[in-house]
Amino acid sequence: MTGEILKIENLCISYGETEIIHNVNFSVAQGKIFVIVGESGKGKSTILKAIAGILGNGKITGGKIFFEGREITNLQGEERRKIAGAGIGYIFQNATASFCPVRTIGAQIFESVQAHKNWTEKEFISRAENIMQNINLEKTVLNEYPFRLSGGMGQRAGILAAMILEPKILLADEPTSALDPETQASVIEEFLKLRERYGVSIVMVTHNLKVANDIADEIFKLTGSRV
């Protein structure tokens, strides 16, 4: 696996009159795990949201974002939808809270898949179970409600939702921050297995240097220096 899958050039992001990100530059090679580290409130998650096109009230005020050589900085609408999920997957910081509490995990993920693929429910379950084997997630979780899952299982359900369309790059926002050390280690191992099994590139943000050192091919400090 060679080549560059993601490139950030002189990225600037503001919320209102406040600039959060100023002239950030980095690139991610295909099949690599790239970790952005920094203290809370420094804009790590903001960078991921900019890449995914979900900044909300934030605004990109300068710079460019390239995915597979194509500029996607201000991509919106149908063109953005085409690369969401199948091209770029996203794991939220509190994955359990990202699910609707009154619908099963499987029903919600299947609904999101239908926006991109014409899979039958049988096809969906088969593909989901294949991924679940790789992330230590019981098949019964598809029929569970989010509030019934432990923190670790909730994060794994979030990984399943992000990986179901087998994206080329996975954005992970503090995926281990609310987990105990043992579960953190398990989740890290599962990310490594996903990279090995699917060849997916991963961009993760964390304030935990141990997590970064355990998983990263390259670490990027938000100040702009690489270690």
C-alpha cells in the first residue's frame, strides 16, 4: 500500500470570529495509522469534522483538503454524500450516544447503509457479522439497544457503523477516551486488525500519548511538529 490518501494544506478553521485552527499541514499515506495529539480544546476534533464535512457552525476560512487527490474542502450535497461512508468513515467520540436510544443497533446501521447500497437485509447481516468477528463484537449486538451496551461494546458498535461500507479512510475521534485501560488496549488491537484485514487508513485524534504511541505509524502534534 503506497501513495497519499489524504492531504491537508494550510487549513484554517474558525467558529464565528475565533480562529481555532491556523495553517495546519499534514498528509496520510494509504494503509497507515496517523494520530493527531494535543490537549483538550486545541481543535483536534475540529480537523476531523472538517475532513468529514460536518463542521456545523464552524467554517473553513483557508487552505485545502484533498482525498485521493481530489479537493473536497467545500464539497456538499450529493457529491459529499457519495464519499461519506464508502470513502470516509467516522467514529464519534461517544459512539453509543451517536445512536438513537429507542432503535436497535442493527436497524440504525442498516438504514444508513440503504442510503448508499441496495443491499438486502440478509446481505447486510452477512457483511456486518464478518466485521464483527474482527472487532470482538457479538452478533447479538445487532438486536440490542444502545443503552444496553457497555462503553467498550458501544465503541465497537460505532466502529461497525463506520466500517460497514469498508471506507478507504477511517476518522476516529478520541475512540478510547471514556474506556478503562484494559478496554483501551483491546480497542487499539481491533483498530490494528482492521488495518491489516481491510487495508483501511486511519486518522485518530487523542490526548493520550500512550494510546498514540501504541497504535500510530506517525504522530502529528497540533503545533505542527512531527514526532
